[in-house]
Amino acid sequence: MGDDVMDDAPSAHEFAAYLPRLAVPVRIATFADAQVFVRRWAIRDKDPAVRDLVRRMERANSAENIDRAVKELRRELAERGLLSAP
């Protein structure tokens, strides 16, 4: 056990979001899902704010930092209209 436990633990706040130019939403259930999503988003959209978010998510090393990073991801998605309605 170790870091894998945190990556595999389902988030209390699962959500779905759209990547630019993708018609179907992507379900984000764990922090690992969120990290993959943000990396894919950074590849599709060269926005510096998204690239900064990738770096912050990669450095998140505590439950508090992970929670903060996921909240920031959701905020960034909502600002761009990419957060799927529940």
C-alpha cells in the first residue's frame, strides 16, 4: 500500500467533463483520472493556465493538496464551459 491507495480511492465528488473538440464527456472518479484528464487537456489546449494546473496536480502530495487541485480543475472547467451538467 502507499500512493496507489490514494490514486484508486473514489472521489466523494465524481464528475464528468469535456475535453476541447470531444463530443462525449469523460467521467472523472479518482485523482488518477483527473491527472490523466488534465494531461490530455494540456495537449489539446495550449493554455498556460492548464499547463500550470498539470504541474500543480503532479506535485500534490497530500489529501489537502489533492482536494485543492481537483477543486481547481473543476473551477477551470466550469469557467470554460467544459464541466458536464450532473
